[in-house]
Amino acid sequence: MVDLVEMANELVELRLSEALERQRQQGSLPMVSAEFCEDCDEPIPEPRRVAVPGVQTCIECQGRREVRRA
Ligand SMILES: [Zn+2]
């Protein structure tokens, strides 16, 4: 049986970390989203650039950065 509470909690955590990430980027980086990833030079998809103001990396490199930071 699928634990719905568990799933809901995971969703909330995801949203929260996304919001925190956005706030952190707004505080420390210029609000201009990069067109190309800072790490791998791949183009950053437009939806991601809109969703994450000031984004400098693609999703994959962002994930790698998070891992490194942890
Ligand atoms: Zn990248």
C-alpha cells in the first residue's frame, strides 16, 4: 500500500527546498539567468531560467553542486 502521507511530505519538502534555493540565489547572485550552464556550457532550458531567477547552471550541474555541498 502506498503511504500517501509519506508522499505528501516529500512533495512539501521538495517545494520548500526549491523556494529556499530560489531565495538564496536571489540574495547572492544577480537576477539575470544564464543562457548557458556555468559548469558544462549546455544551454539552460527556458522554463528553468524563468522558474529559477538568477540560475547559472543546468539541472544536472545544479544537482552535482548540491551533492558536493552536502
Ligand atoms: Zn550544466
